[in-house]
Amino acid sequence: MKKLPEALSFFELIRTRNLAYVDKTRFIKEYEDLEVYAALLLRPCRFGKTLFTEILSYYYDKASQELADALFKDTWISSHPTELKNSYYVLKFDFSGIRTVKDAADTMDLLMNQITKGIYNFYKRYPEFIIANLVKSKPNATPADVNSFYGNRDFFTSPAKIIDHFLNDYSARNTPLKLMVIIDEYDISANDIFSSNPREFMSIAEGEIGAFCNVLRNFNQSGDIERIFVTGSLPVYMNTAVSEFVSVRLSSRPEVNSLAGFTDDEVLELLKETVDFSTCPHTPEALREVMKSRYGGYRFAEESGDTVYNATLCINFISELRSRNYKIPKLRLTTANDVDYTKLSGYLNLMTEHNQKKLTAVLIKKRPVECALPVTVKITSPNARLDMSQGISLLYHQGFLTMMSADEVTEYCGKPASSTFVKTPNYYISMLFERHALEKAHIPWNCIENQSRISELARDNDLAAVLSLLKSVAPTFVHTDVSREAEYQLCLAVYCSLFMNAANSFTLTREYYVRHNGVIVLRDGYDEDVPGNDTAANEGDLILAADTKKGRADLVAENKDPRGPSYLMEFKYKRNARVSQKTESAEREKLLAEARRQLLFYVTDDHLKTIPNLHKYAILYVYGKFYLQEITD
């Protein structure tokens, strides 16, 4: 079994150590065929952009010709080489490791250090190009001297000054080969603070990064730089320097949809290379389905029929699977993945409160959103708020949303549509949105995630763990007099806890529409997607549903083992208040009767009535107390 390239994006090390490698070299040819000489590839973090820039660097760099033959052995491009192989001087800047430390000034210092490092590495490969004015004062100058020269912050006070000095010196050489500039994660220095501190973001993006890009644009237009390949993830340009000379056309081309991220076939091959299936109790296909539901589903071109997986999370999953003796890892949103939640919350908070709540409410129901995806998102001031389309575009480019294919849109709309639709790509991202919704309702996530006892529901029809969960969140969530909102919060809390602790045992569905003969029986007027009055499939069904006035079951937990118990849950809420025991008892009985009618209606559904061992529960919160009641026929 091959070792995994965990937290490793260095192409040379992956290949020389014979680590598991997913071959993406066919996209070198696709890149050349598109004839985009100043290209920007926007993809979310952790999809493999850095590794691809490494591949481009070794493939095109004249100094790497001998090494490249060994590194690309047995890859697609080794059998399909292009005329441009090893035909450029390559200047590569890797900004992927930059993280904001204190403020814009510290971030710019790190950025300049990385630019200096890129120039230093260029002169290590091409010592004959060591800058002329340095050689005059020190004939035996080395790349280390160049590093010191460009590290002089009294003279080189900005990224633009460093790159301008280097390119002017390079241009004066009149070399026969052209220069290719590769920049990985050009926006990472601003990315980390965009969601938390727009003012600091503006000072970085509007000033220093913009000036740096202006220099590159000038030398690209003069012909000194023949190719520029830039990666990033933010569709936000405070300065037009990037958008004026770098084409984003590469990002949305269906030919390069799977340039970053893993396809179905690539995940399957990776599993076969890294998992010992003579001892693993799961098949490669079964593991792939788990990984796809958690980390797959990303599409970056509507015309593409394929979707891709988050590459890093797939590798992490396989690593944990192997360390746990092939026991499937739990889905986690905390610890290392807290960065994703922090970013998501920060980006959502850049939207108005109304738009944020409206978008979240639709997405956590697993429903798509129609939108326009602007190429750029403009922030006009630190206190500005994104409109809906800008917020959706930002979330899409950061990997929290994905495009639906043209076929999916046609199926959803019932006819071809010219609009773009987005949705959450997988369970992992859906749970991040659901965590955000719960914490907005003052329900702490640790109460949800740390409920291991709830997994026992897969074996025993005993909802004591659910009652314990609800009691733990009750003191924090009761901030509303709106029954519908509180019932939604209670249902979401139970759903998330079941998903985090028992997803391997249950298929979970919230707001399950009841169907008769394949047709939805009742669409109730509370449905945001179908505003207005109640509608039914036919008059008979409307009469049948009239007593319930609700065509959706709150929560269905179908056991994947037909021998185990499955659950149908209906939640009811009456605000917290001081009332007499008689009033409390009467209200409880009223809500219980209502829940009973609804549950008995739900089990007339085409599928629900076929589930063996389906237990129906009314879960009530009445004047400060919880009640669980199993409903029998």
C-alpha cells in the first residue's frame, strides 16, 4: 500500500518518495489548447491548486528538463508531450503558506519575504541572471547575496518595488527564451482577513496587491512575460489590476472542471492504492460513496456532467480510516475543521441580516437557490454589506456552494432555464450551514456534537438520549414566542445530533413531503418555495390532509438495517410561561392530538408505509417542560 501525501503539495517529493499521486498532467494540454496567456484559476482552498502550480513549474521550466523526465514518468503528459515542454524561464511565487498574523503591515512583510524567496529560487536555477548592479559591486555574487539584496526593506518597501526591479533587470537581458510567471494563491494574504476585517482587507487588496499586479500587467503587455498563471479563491478585486489583464475564463471552462479536486474514478483508484482491502471490511465503492456524500459534489462549470471531491478532506478521511483499523471515521466540524466554520460565519455576516437568514433557511432544507454569479465582488467600504448575488458568489468561490448542472436545473424547474442555480455540495458543507443556524439561535454546537448516546437509537427504541439532548439545549434556545420557529430549532438540533453521531446508521430527512402514487399530497402555505395558500394534488387528497394542515413530516430517521428501529418525529412547541396546571394539561393534550393526527397522516406516504419497525413520536415542549409520546395506530 502506498503512503498518503498528507499536508504535502511538493510534486518532487510526492514523486520521488513514490507516494500516492492523482495524475492531473492531462490538464497541461487543456491549458495550452485554451490559449489563455494570462490565466486566473479560482478554486476553493485544499483542492490541489498548489500541487498543480508545482506541476506546471517543473513541466515548463528550462532548468528542470532532466529532472522533469523522471518526475513525469508514467504520467499522461509523458506520453503526450507538448512543444512548450521546458521552454520557459519560470518565476514562481508561492503565497499559499502566508497567514495573517497581526495586521496589514505584518501581512505585507510576509508577502515581500515570499516574493524575495521566489526570486532567490529563480537565481539558484539560473545563476547567470544574477542582477547586473549587484555583480558590479560583488563579481562573485551568489543567490544568497541576491536574497540579502532584495531583503533590504529600507529600499524595497513594497511587493511592487521588488518585482519591478527584478523584471526591469530581466528585460534588459534580451534573453532568447520568454518568462513564465506562476503565482499560487495570489489572494491568500487578504483571504484570511476578508471575512473578519474588511478594513484591513481593503488596505492590502486595494493597495499592495493591486500595485504588484499592475507591474505584472505592464511587463505582460510589453511581451517580457509571455505567460502568467495565477491561482486564488476570492472573486473580490478592490483594484482592477487583476481583472484587467488576467482572464477568469479558465476557471469556468468545463474542460478544466476537474483540474483541482478528485473525480469519482480518481477517488476509487486512490482507495485501491492506499487501503488494504484484504483486511478492510468495506468495498472501495462503499467507501467512495461515504466520501462522496461528505466531501464530493463540487461543480465549477454548468456544462460539466462531472463533480469533484475536496482533495485534502478525502486524503484526511483515508488517513483516519487506516489509523482506526478501517472503522469509518465520524464526520467532524470542530478541531481542525473549525477554520471552515469560522470562514463561513464570517462570510455570511458580510451579508445583511435579512439576506443571511433567508439564504440559510433555504440551503439547510437542501434546496437550490437561483442567482447570478458576478465575476467580481466589489466592497466599497469597510461597513458595506454584500447583496444576495454577491454573497452567493463569494460562498460559491470559497467552496460552500456549488453549481447545479444544466440537466439538474432542467429537472428541478421542469424545463430548460437560463439562470444559474447553486446548492450545498455535500453533507459536510450542509452541516456547517446548520451549525451556523443553530448558533444563531443560541444553541451551542458542543451540545449537539457530543451526544454519543444518541447512536443507541439505531439498536433500541428508546428516546431517552433525545430527551437529554433537548433538555441540554432548552435553556439557550427558548428566545421566541413563535411556535413554528421554535419547532424548527428543536427539529434541527435533533437532526444534527443524529447526523453527527449516527449518520452511518440512519438515512435522515427533515421536512419530508408526503406522497401518494408519487405525487406530493399537500404543499402547505408555510413553504418558502411555494408561497401562498395550501395546494394539494387533488380534491380527495386535500380533504384527507385538511385535518392536518401540514404536508411535511418534521423528521424521518430510517434505519439502514431493516431489523432496527426507524423513527418519524413531529415537534410541537408552546412558549415558556407561568400557567396553571389545568391550562398546561389542556394545551399538552391539544398539541398531542394535533401531532397524532399529523403522524397518522404521514404514514400514508408511499415510502413511509413500507418501512418496517417505524416508530412515531410526538415531541412536545409545553410551558417549559418536554414530553415524549409514542403514537400507536
